[in-house]
Amino acid sequence: MGKKTTVGRCCIAALAVTWGAASAALADAPAASRSQGPPAAGTSAAGAVVVAGTSAGAAAAAGTSAAGAAAAAGTSAAGAAAAVPAAPWTLSRALRAAETAPGRVALAQLRAAEVAAQQAAARARSRWRNPQLTWSMNTVPDLETEHTVLVKQRVDLSGRRALRSTASRLRAQSAQLRAQRRQSLLRQQVRRRFYALLAAQQRHRALVAWLARLTEAQRVVAARHRVGEVARYDDLRLARERRVARARLAEAAAAREAAWQGLSVWLGEPPASGWPRVQGALLPQATAGGAPRAALATLARRPDLAARQLDARALRSEGRAAARRWFPALTLGAGWRHLSGAEGGGHGLALQLGLPLGVQDRGGAAAAALSARADVVDAARSFDQRRALASARSAATRAHLLATAARAFERARATETPALLRTATAGYRGGVVSVTAWLDAHRVATQDALRSVAMAARARAAALVLHQTLGGQP
């Protein structure tokens, strides 16, 4: 009797479990299915068994899908890891790549062509003029005929040829200095775009951190919403904040990619890889309040200013050559003369001497014009040098003050922002802080991170201006 009672109780328990599973399945079924009426008990039990089996199959399929997704994710991660270079671009590596890029090759060809042209002009001006061969015949009918063959050479005894040759050599040196200036401008382009990309990467990283904090906040809000501690408004407000964060992150990603495209042109357009693609310090190193005196002393030797000084010297050399036009340039001739006539003939040596008379043009006007042009070039160079000095001092002061302010702001942010976020999160969980105030704390933290990047970028821009003003040499 006791065994029958035990078996009966087990059957009843089994039927209760089966009916509970069937009820749960019906509760999860669509309303249209439930409107058809309650099924029989046997059908309910069978349905429950089928549902349980289907759930097990779904779990297995989910496990298979998860495994496949994990394998696919692992394959994608492996492919992405293979695409990422061993080390991102550094500034020194970028400058070396720019030296062999098409733009740098074009500059080298331009420099070689300009220098070769000026050197050829210097060689041409240093050479003597070609001698002149003349032949003449004078005839007196029925009396005599005279033939004369002469070789004439113009001889410069005033030194004008040497002065003009010196002017051409100075212009060749000036062309080399201007080519150096263009190379420094190319390096400056690489530096400017490198740090622009570095700043874009840091802005993107700050927005990624914001979105990650909002994702964590969503879990907190969802947990409180399930137990009825918060209203639906908190979910909607957080969802709206995440949409804003994703939109700003998309804009930052577009700006980051645009900055990379601007840099890759100067690097020879290397293939794109993973992020980050450049690495380095955006904030410049600490410097003195003003431009160093040693750096300012080298300002006069900046390639473009030194090139103008050589241009002025070349003009003055040509002016001295023009001022010597009053000195006669002799033309010497020597040759053979033959005379034949009715009564006989003969031949002998023929000599000739030519001497120009400096009556109309003694070269004074040309010399004065060249001297005035040299004075203009010197004055422009002096003005540009003073302007560069003012720009260097201003940029040095600006870079120093901005870098100091950026460091102070970053130190304060590193300690205050985590405390702000911890306090706001604890207050929200305790019901003291509203969701708006909590999200405002996250937004303020992101704004502070973006402000830190902006301050460092402005300090770096001032440092780049100082570097380029002082010559832009590596």
C-alpha cells in the first residue's frame, strides 16, 4: 500500500511539472494560438515535451552559432592582427618616407634643374667670346685687287667677365638654398598633418570611452528598471544620449580618416591598416618662455633669408661690372693680306686694333639700377628677418604658455574626472542624483577629455610655427 501511494505521488508530481511546462509554453505562445481554446491534457503534455526538445535544439543551435561566431571572430581578429603593422607610424619614420615619396623626388628634380641652369650660366659667362674670322676684298678696276683675311678677338681687360661669372655662381648658391627651403616646407607639411592625425585619433579615443561608459550605464539603468526603482524616462534619456555619442563618434571617425588621407599622400600612399596609425606625443616638450637666443641667432642663416642675401650680392656684382663699361674693351685682329695688280703684287701681315669710345653710354645708369635693386632685396630681407624674429618670439611664448596650461589641465582632469564619475554613479544608484545629472557628469568628462586634446593640439601648432620660423631643420 505504501509503495502504491509513493508511486501515485510521483505520478502526480510529474503531471504537475508537465502541466507547468505546458502552461509556460502557452503563455509564451502568440495570442492567436491561445485564442483557439485550451488543448487536451495529453496534448499539453506532448506539447510541453516537444517544446522542451525544441528548446534543447535551439540551445544546441545557439551553442553552434556561438561557436561559429567565435571562430569567425577569431579568424577576423587574426586577419585584423595580421593587417596591423608591428608599429604605427612615428614622426621620424614619416619624415624618412616623405624623403622618398613622389613629392620629394619632384622637389629634388626641380632643385637639380635650377642649380644646373645657374651653374651653366656661370660657366657661360666665365668663357671668352669666340674669335671672329673675316675676309675682305677690295678691287680697283684695271689697277689692283686686295684680299685680306683676319682673325679678331675681343679682349676684356676691365674684369667685367669675372664679375658677371661671380654673379652667376652666387645665383646658383641661392637656388640651392631655395631648394632647401622647399624641402623644409615639405617636412613641415608632414609634421603638421602627422600631428593633425594624432589629435584626431585622440579625439576619437575620447568619444569611444564616452560611448563605453554609456553602455555600462545602460546596464545599471536596466537593472534598476527591472526592479522598479526607476521610470521608463531613464531608459529613453540614456538611449538618446547614446545616439548622440554614436553620431559624434561617426564624425570623429570621418575626421580621423580624412586626416590619414592627407598624410598618406606625403608618405607615398601606403596601404591603410588598423588603428592607431600614428603614435607620438601631441603635447610639445616644455621650453623657455621666449625663443632661445641661440635659435634666434641662426635666423639670419635661414635658407630663404640667406638666399636673398646672395641675390643682393649677385646684383651688386653685376652693378660693378656695368660701372666698368667706360673701360675700353679692345678688339685685336691679325691675319694675312695679299695685293695683286697690273704692275705686280705681294702679300704680308695684317694687324687691326679696335677701341670703343665711351661717349654716349658709360654704364652709369645700368650700374645705378642694379645697385637700387640690390638695396630693395636687402631691405626686404631685413624686413622679413625682423618679422620672422617677432613671429618666433610670439610663437615661443604661445607654445610655452599653452603647453604649461595643457599640462596643468591634464593633471587636474586625471584626478578630478574619475572622482566626479564615481560620485555621480553612486548618487544615481542611491537615488540621490537624477539620470540627467548623471549623464551630464559623463558628458562633462568627455568634454574635458576633448578640451585636453584641443589644448595640446594648439600648443603643438604654436611649436610647429616656431620650428618653421627658425628654419624648419630637423
